[in-house]
Amino acid sequence: MPEQVDVSTWFDTHTYRADQFDAATLVAAKGGRGISVLIPAKDEAATIGPIVTTLRTELMQQCALVDEIIVIDSHSADDTAAIARDAGAQVFHVDDLLPELGGRPGKGEAMWKALAVMSGDIGVYLDADVEDFTADFVTGLVGPLLLEEDLAFVKAFYDRPWSSGPPRSSGGGRVTELVARPLILERAPRLAGFVQPLAGECAFRADVLRSIPFVSHYGVDIGLMIDVERREGLAAMAQVDLGLRRHRHQDLAALSAMTQHVRAAFDLRAEPDGPGVVESTAVVFARVGSRMQMSERTVTTAERPPMRDVLGER
């Protein structure tokens, strides 16, 4: 059974800051373990180049902390793939990985398929839309994993400024605070100490994430956390304050669809032996000319099996 720990005690003992870790110390602690940085990306030509360049220059050339940078291109219509490749990343189109299993849209699919091509013992998922990216995103996330042998999963949190005005000093985004956090308190209260449970950045032991299923689309982040806590226990999880994170904010229509996937992830985890698919419908409104129109939006949230099972069948 995973070790049980009080949530408030966990918060005090398992919350770190990125500035607690430096690359030289982590290289010494790395031993023979490989570290893979995995970046799912769609239409991020404006930011993917600086991210990959920073990683390659500061964490591969100046020190040997990161062993590979992998970008999973999720149907970009711009030059994301070419820019990432020119900057030094290995680039895979999501549909070219495990083609016998077909393809599904969304972030969760790209994250899941990245596990099939990474070679490291430790993985780091990064979002591709971060502006002013710095290497301490990676050192902060892998630091606890390299220095604390009992940890298996580390989640990021950060201050998130709007295009103008001061950064928000605490809490998550709109979907986190209005949808995910109430559901966590009701259905997964042991995760209540995570500041930003829907953050896209995290670090993990590869064997752990290969042993659990992946929820599609934007349900993937909370689905992973629920499964890791059930499998490894809260004591094997941590979070790191990465300071300031600038990125593109999505509009309300996109956030509304995201809420459907997040809710579906909780439903899927409530029935782990169920059909593995949730279909949800929302009523949406839009003004067309001088008239308001009502329509329905139906989204399907599904899950992929543990990658360990898939790779074992190949």
C-alpha cells in the first residue's frame, strides 16, 4: 500500500522552489540516469525555437543534464516542426508514432505517444507556448526527483500574468479554480494541496507513467495525477514553484471545451474498469450578426492504455 500522509503536512514538506536546485549539483546526482524533455506542440512557431535552443545550449552543451529533447508535432499548420528540428530537437509527427493504433486529436495523445520514443529514465513534459523560457523550468522539476529517491512525480506551479497588469500571486487558472478544484475536493481530496493541478509542466519516472492509462485532450493532466496518487501514494508526489510563466491565454470558448474534458477525466477515473470513453454535451451561444444563436457542442474524452502494455505487445 502507498504511504499515507496528511495533505497539509505534504504541502509543507513536498513543495519546493526552482531556485533550490542548480544544474551542476543535479548533474552530479544524475548518475547513470537519462533525462528526456518531451514537448507536445501545435502551432507554436513563435515560441518553440527559443525553448529548444535554451535547453540544448544550457542543459546539453554547457552541462550534461538533459540527454534528449523530443517535440511531438500535433498537426501544426505552421512551421513548428521545422523550427524545432533546426533548433536541435528530435521531432516526430504524432500520427507517425504507433500508426497501427490510429490517431486521436488533442494534447493527451501527443503526451502518451512521447513515452514510446523517449529513452530516458526520467521525463519532463513542457508546454510549447511559454515566452521568456528559462532552463530552471527543467532543473526545478527534475531536482526533487534526482535528490529524493522516494519521489516519482513532480508538478509545476507558477505566477501567471495577463498581457497587462500584475501576475496572479497564487492559485491556478480559470478552469482550475472554477471546475477542477471543486471536483478535486469532492472526488480526489488527497490532491487538494497542489496549487495548479492542470499545469502542463511536470517531471516523472518513466516506469511510473508507462504503467498508467492516459486520458485524451485536456483531461490528461488531472487523470495522470489521480492515477499516480493511487498507484504510488501522495508521498511520492511533489510540486515546484517555477516563479513567473508567460504564455498565451485561451479564450472562453476553448476553456469551456476544456472543462468538459476535465470533468470527463474524473468520470473515467471513477470507473477505471469501465468502457474508457465519456461523451459530454454543452450548450453554447454565439452572436451572429444581430442575432444570438444557440447550439450544442459534443466532445468525446477517451483514454489510451498504459504504454507498458502497448510496448510489450510490439
